Amino acid sequence: MKCRKCSGSAVINMRQHKLALCKEHFLDWVLTQTERNIQKYRMFNHNDQILVAVSGGKDSLALWDVLNKLGYQTGGLYIHLGISGENHYSDQSLDYVSNFAESRNLKLHIADIPEKFGKTIPQISKNSRRNKSKPCAICGLVKRHTMNEIAVQFHYDILVTGHNLDDEVSVLFNNTLSWQIDFLRRQSPVIPSKDGLPKKAKPFCRFYERETAAYSILSEIDYIEEECPFADGNTMIDNKNVLNQLEHEHAGTKLSFYLKFLKAKQILFPDIVSYFSPEETLQSCDSCGQPSPNKGICSFCRLIEETCK
Ligand code: Q46
Ligand code: ZN
Ligand code: ZN
């Protein structure tokens, strides 16, 4: 197959765009498309300080690389969750992130959960009343709280994550199956700041996972290939398999499902700031001061109180 731009030999064929590209033109295309997304959804500009949440995986490191190449002012945030497993998952991912930041002379914040609270995520989850077989719900809560905390503490204008189209479509599929209206309202490429919560954006939300993977490999970014040991059997992975099947039969299904949802949202949730429900106001947590939908202590502080003291 030949590159559409130069007739050289193509390294990737993106059936949904009817577009095959060589290495050089594909890497260029990722940069151009990311910039286009940033502009289209009014995510941020070159004066903003951008905090990139990085896990050590392909998506977040590729995103940090692209934003850096596009000349944006970025710092990274790695949250050490204390997850071990056979491959010492957290320690290993931190190594990848540190090497990436050092080699490009980029600022990296490291939030070490076991060091700060004396317990790892699996231990916090085990001690918690909501104890389930998997620590993912607790892990998500801790990560969200920590990302907000560091973004505010270091005066970042926006927090960005490396979610790709496959992630977004899998969440969308899940929320549609169970008609989680509030979650559907919140799903967006960009979320405005509110009551002290930082603005958030997902500049890779229109890239298929295979495109971010191809970008990382072709750019020779070293990333952790192993998944977190708790990722197995995740509903989102089951969703991805179903969606991949649909995509295989009809190229472009995932992209069209997502883009048509974003259009439909404007009709479903026409209020001005469609992310928040009109009646929703946030309180300030009595302990950490972070915005919270509940009065008194926020769910993160309650969790730490219950499991780490
Ligand atoms: S890191 Fe945390 Fe994920 Fe591991 S424990 Fe679950 S939520 S699977 S993205
Ligand atoms: Zn080419
Ligand atoms: Zn709190």
C-alpha cells in the first residue's frame, strides 16, 4: 500500500479515514490532528500551563511527546499507586516516565501514595468498607483527587489525559447500555473548570488506539507494555472487544458513534455548561478543601480516614 501524500510505502492504513500514510507523513498527521482537536474543542493555548497525567503507557507518553513537539508548556504528573505484581508495575512505569521526562528535560511531579498515606492502593482497597475483589474504583477516586490537587497546587491552567477514542467509546457504550444520564452529560473532550476544580481535556479523544500505539512505536517512545495486574476482566475491556468486532465489520463505527454522540449531546443537554447539571453546586471539603458534591468531608478524605489512620 502506498502513502497518499508521497507514494512511498505506507506503514499504516486507517480504513475509517480511507487514508494510508508512510512513517513521516503519519507522524505529521498525528501532530496536525491533535492541534486541530485542541482548537476545535477550545482546549488550551500556548500561554497555558498544561499538566499531563502520565501512567507510563503508550497513550499518555505519546500525548506528552506530541504536546511538547507542538510547543505547548507542559509538566507531567505520575501517581505512584504502589501496585506490584510480577513485573513491579508501579515502579516500572515510573522508570519509563522518569526516563521520558529526563531525556526531554521536562518537569515531572511524582505523587507517591504509599509514601504519603502509608498504604498502597490494593491495601487501601482491602481496608475499605467498599472492599471488592478489584481496587479499581478506589484507585480511580484516589487518582482523580490527586490530579485535581496537584493541578491546583502548582497553578496549572488545565489537566490533560491520554484517553483515546477506544477508551471514550467503551465508556460511552457502557453508559448508554445502562442509561447513566449524569455520566453521559459529563462525557466530553473538554470539561470546564468549576468551583476550584481544574479544567480538563482529552486531546487524543479522536485517535484510535492503534494510531496512538503506532505513533509511540514509530517515534521510538519507550513505554510500559504490560497492563496493570488488575486490568484483566475489566468491563471496559469486554466492551472494547465487542466494539472492535463492529469496527471490523464496518470501518468507522467507533468514530461515528462518538462524534454523533457529541452532536446529540447538544440536543439532549442544551443548558449552557452542559457538563454540569444546572442544579449542581459544589461544596468545599472540611478537611482538604477540594470541591465535593457532599457537605462535610469529601469521599476521598473519608476513605483515607477509614483505611489509613
Ligand atoms: S491502574 Fe488502578 Fe487501572 Fe490498575 S488498579 Fe484498576 S484503575 S486497572 S486504569
Ligand atoms: Zn508519505
Ligand atoms: Zn477532602
